[in-house]
Amino acid sequence: MKKTLLLAILSAVTPVHSMSLDELALGYDYTDYSGGYGKRNVSQVGIKSLFNQGAMVASLAQGYRDYGHGDSFHGSHGKATVWYDWNSVLSTRTGLSMGDNSPVFVRREIFSDFNLKPVKGAVLTLGGRHAQYYAGAEVNGWSVGGSLYHGPLILNYRYTGYNTSGVGSSYSHLVSARLKDRSGRGYTQLYVGTGTGAYTYDWSPVVKNGKLHSISLKRSQPLTDKISLDLVLAKQWFDTPVGSYNGINGQLGVVWAW
């Protein structure tokens, strides 16, 4: 299953340009939910390749979701994303993902962002997304946002509107701030999100909408010139039609750069 996913994704989005391998990443993601709502475990591996005017990241993941009431699922997922600089003003981010028929991951997804650089230090982004989930749920989304760059600081905001089959409209806001280290490749990043599209964080067959809030802190710490350690600590709060609960999340990753 994993090989089939990876080959299908790479053949669909890999540019014809020759590539050079840039990074290899290994990661583990664990979430513990309150109120008897179970837990989620995900292990993944990814590669980053560079080519003329762009880059590509491809990843494979294996996950397990225990819903805490006797229902549990295993799932596999593959994803590929391509960044391309068309000129000094326009760049794009395009990707797709494929998973098996389980609620652990999204089943099918295609997305694209168009990034415009009107002035130095500012980027405007317009994006679109279509996703298919377990049990036939489909989600269409669009987003608008922007980024500001000032020295070592990067500020970002994105508004996303969703339309979910059988549910209707919902939305989310996401704000982030990244502070680069004075030297080296390290950085610290804070994310804060809120909205009404709960499926984007913890989708299940009976939870397609609801209110959510999230906060996460990421630290990317270089260990050597070639190896970095990524650590994420996060918490999410869910208020859904079937109950209110929260999730505590931890992520650990190791990145090897060439």
C-alpha cells in the first residue's frame, strides 16, 4: 500500500527537472484526548529534493486512531508537495495526498497556493483545497492570507472557509510567528488557531463540525551542521455536537540535511 501511494503521488506531481536530494526526515506524532476520546499515533518518513526554481517534499505515514469506545483504526497515507518560483513575484505550492479507507487520514486531497510578492518583505497568498474523507464526506476549502518578513521574524495569518457535504459552511483562523536564531538554521515558532471546522484536526464519522481552538509551539534545534531535532508541543480544544474534549499533542522529528 505504501509503495503504491508513493509511486502514484510522485508520478503526478514530480517535475521533469533533475533533482538533488536535500533532506531526510523521520517523525513521530502522539495525541492523547480527554474524556475517554482515545489517542492517536502517527509515524512518518519524508524526503526533500531540490530542482531548478523549486523543491519537492514527499512523505509516507502510518497511523493508528483509538476512539476510546471500542472503535479503532489503522491507516496509511502518502503526500507530495511541490514549491515552484515562476518569477520574482509569483510562486506556487501544489500538492496531493492519498490514503486508505479509514478515518485516520484524509483519503484524497489536492491543494494549491498562489503566492504574490508585491513588495519586499511581504507575501500575499490565495489557496484552494478539495478533500475526501472516510464514509463519503467531502470538503471544499478556500483560503486567503499573508506573511510579513522583518529580520529574523516572520508573521503569518490565514483565513480558511470550508464547505462540507451534509454540514454546510465553516471557517478557521490561523496565526503564526517564527523567530529565527541569530545564527544557524534553528528557529522557534508559535501557532494559534480558532474556528468551526473540527474535522480539519480530528475528523471522525460522527464529528464533521464544531468549535475548536488550538495552540502549538515548535522548536527546531540544530544538533550538528547536518542534523536537526524538531520538537512540537500543542493543545487543542474541541466543542462538537457529540461532546467537548481536548487533546494534548507531542511531536518529535529528526532531520538530516545534505
